[in-house]
Amino acid sequence: MRFLLNGTEHVAPSVLPTMTVLDYLRGEAGLRGTKEGCAEGDCGACTVVMVRHGSTRAEAINACLYTLGQLDGARLVTIEGLSGRDEAPDPVQQAMISSHASQCGFCTPGFVMALWALRQEGGTPDDEAIHEALAGNLCRCTGYRPIVEAARQACRNAPPDPETPDGATPAPQVSLTTGDAVWFAPVTLDGLLTLKQSHPGAPLLAGGTDVGLQFSKERRHDAVTISTSHVRELRLLRETADSLHIGGAVTISEALPACERAWPALGAIMRRFGSWQIRNVATVAGNLANASPIGDLSPCLMALDAELDLAEPNGVRRMPLEEFFPAYRRTALGDAEIITRIRVPGPADGTVFRAWKISKRHDQDISAVIGAFRVVLRNGRIADMRIAFGGMAAVPARALETERALVGQTWSEDTVREAGRAMERDFTPIDDQRASAAYRIRVAANLLIRLYRDVTGETAVEVNQA
């Protein structure tokens, strides 16, 4: 693996391509400023900044989940690579000092790198952008007020992104072999499909925020790993007059602006997807392919009537997303198939979309329930309704009985209250550590009321008077 490490070309020989960047930095490169906290992408102590090959955007990532194979051909900046010294710290470091934003200091390098990436965006971010940038970093002793103040100081009137000309780093290699481990990084769809057919059991690694746990936690490495990150056809992101096309290797961060333009409520859900560090590498297709029953994007895209293009060497088939999950943690993908594209219909007259994630924390939490609703209103009646939930069954699923109870009815609070009773016919949720079955059913029905009030602009909340 060849990449620029803190401005100097670096070669990582004789190490597994699936070794995490964190393990390499601390164990092989002797750069121990990057810390290990959770080793699963939650705490941000391992935050480093990457610039992809051919790009100029500095992206904060979790070194504990990113692999050396993914880093091939990129630029990497760690806390040791900042320009500051004791006598002249980097602006972010100086702001942390001036704001008294560090106590024990264990988490500080991760915060500094997250803010350094934010500073590279240029301009002056508002507090919402600052909180979003810091949502993936945990501090247990300093408190966030001084850290946020440091962010305001460091990023005020920040300079624009640094120039990173194409060719500044070596091109990523299409294959790497270390001992018995082989890493493939094809650049064409045909090449990827050929490899998938030849190695049907090999994992596809897109962002690696899910698969990466087997490297960081289980210390398990496959004999063959296939990366999708450099496949040109999978990097497609296209907006048309009536739809949005998201390629299979497009990250959450890359897709978010287009999704937000088409469906603001979808953008709001995506901003709560993991952290900034996770969204910068996790892909939309990967979130669907892991088939989690509490995945955030599946219910939203299902309610929007999204379709998937599934490719294998003999051709491509198109499938509605709602048919993609046959059973718990299973998908309809064949052994040689991959998701090449997600097709999301765009807005239409009279169509409203809303989605809400219910969890114990706003950031960095798994949903107890996530509900998504697309309603078409005509002349005061419900012409069409699509409702999908996560956290209510073994797979993300539509609430078909509830939909039938609503379509054709008058758009009123009484209508949605009555239709909410059908939730018990649609779902039989389980009790677990996130929520009870009774809570989930009650919340699902209440979200229908929230939908009505949000769409009509009613904000009154009923309270019981003592």
C-alpha cells in the first residue's frame, strides 16, 4: 500500500490490506497520537483526516474501521502531521488551548482532527454545523461548551480547502497480495462482477463501517477481500427532473445534499446516520445490503418507492426495495450480484414525505423505531399512502393494513387516529433493550398523528390536566 502520510510518500509493506489504519499507525508507524477508545466507530478518539485520490476534500474518518487497502493512493493526515509546533500551534490546537478545551487529553487528538477537517471546508460554520462535525467525538471530562467555543474560534473565516492536484499520490492498485491475503480494488464494473463471480464468498468492502468490525474487534481477516470504492460506474450520483440515481459506492456524505434537495426529511434522517466520520465512508448501498431491521435508510427509501439495480455478469435486474429483504438479515442478492444503483423517485405535486427516528439519544444511537411516510393528498382526501417502519419486525417493512385503512379517506386527525389501530395487524414487534413491544406499537400509531399535525401545521400537544 502506498499513500501520503503527513505529506510524505509512504509505503506499508508486508502488512495485511485489511489491517486497520489505527493498528498500523500505533503499532507499525509509531504514531501514537491517534488513540484507541471503542474500536467500533463510536467515540472519535481515533479520528484522522483523509483526502481521496484525485480529490481535494479533507474528510474526517475513524481510523479504527478504515483499512490500509482503502487508504492505498490517498493522503492521510494525523495529529502529528499538523503544521503547528509548541511555539506556534496549528490554529485548531491554539483554539483548544485558549478555550481550555482539554482536561485529561485522551480524546483531544480526535477532536482536533475533526475540527481540522471542518476548518478545511472554509468559511465560518454555524453552530449546527459545528455540532454535526463533533457528534462523533466523545469527551468524558472536559465538557462540550469549551470545545464548541474552540470550534467557533478555529473555524471563523477559515481559509478555503488546500489545493490537492491530481496525481499528488500514486494511483490505487487494482490488487494487493500479502502472504495468503489478497485485496482486489477493481476500477470497472465488469472487473468487479468478474471478481465477485470468481470469489462468491469474498466480502465486498464499500465503506467498511459494518464489515470493519470483524477487523477491529474480531481480528478476523478473509483470504480475499473485494473493494468497490474505485469502480467508476458505482460512483455515479445523478439528479434528473423526476428521480435521483445513487451509485453503489456513493457515500452517505456524498448523497446527502442531493437527497436533502429532493426530500428534506430524508436529509434530516441522513444527518443522524452515525457520525460525520461514519457518513464520510459508509455507502447508501452498504446500509441496505447489511439488511439490518433497524437500519435508518431502508424504511425511508421503501416509503419513497425506491428501486434497486442488481447486476451480475449476465445482466441487470431491477427490484423494488420492499422486495429486497426476504428474511432477517437476508437479502435477495444472488451469489454473483451486487447493488449497482438506487433509484429514488423525486417529488411530485401533492406529495408529502416525512420520516422520524425514535431513539434514546439524538446522535450516535440505534433506532427503537423509525417511521417513514409518503402521502399524496388530493381535494382533502388521501389519494395514496406508503408507510414503512424499521424496528417493528425482523425486516424493514411496509404497514400495508394501515395504508389500506387510510387510502381514500378524508385527511383528518380522526382518520389517522383510527387508522393507527391497524398497526397491531401489521406488526408484532419484540421486547428488547431499546424498547418494549407495546411502546413500539404505541409510538408507530402516534407517528401517524405527528404526520398529520406536521403536514397541517398544527403543533398543539395534548396534556393531561391534574
